[in-house]
Amino acid sequence: MRTAYDVILRPIITEQSMEHGDIGKYVFEVARDANKPEIKNAVETIFDVDVEKVTTLNMQGKKKRTGRYPEGSRKAWKKAVVRLTSDSKTIEFFEGMV
């Protein structure tokens, strides 16, 4: 049985993701095999909020070269954008970042 911390790996903190915090959207890196109901339950469990909608994206690993060596690639990962309900409290982890 996976825990909520196995599903949610880390928050994504970028300028674009911080701007969406005002409207109740938060971005997380999640496990590659996690589905939307698992992500919703994990966010509700960890942060004690009400989730309205979950959107997921599979981010492909980029090809990279280091000098003259053959190219390798970065790892592929999964991104989840979580929208909270209007009457839900905010996630305190993202407060004060902007």
C-alpha cells in the first residue's frame, strides 16, 4: 500500500506555478504511475484541503549532450496541477514564496 508521500514527490516552484496560487492552483511532481484519484486523496491527506480538479501531464525527458560524449537524457516525470475548491483553505507551503 502506497502512502500519500509516495504519490506526491515534490512541489514545483517556478514563477508560472506561483502565479497560479492566487486562483487556487498548485503544481506537484507525482509518481509516474499515480492516477487522478490517488493524487487527489494524497493532496487532501497531506495538506488538509478540498480538491476540486486534478490535471496531469507526462513530461518527456530531454536529450542532453555533455561535451563530445554520446547524448544521454534526463528522466521523464509526471506533473499534476491541482485546483482547490473556492471555500477551501490555501496550502501554507506556498505562502510567502512570491
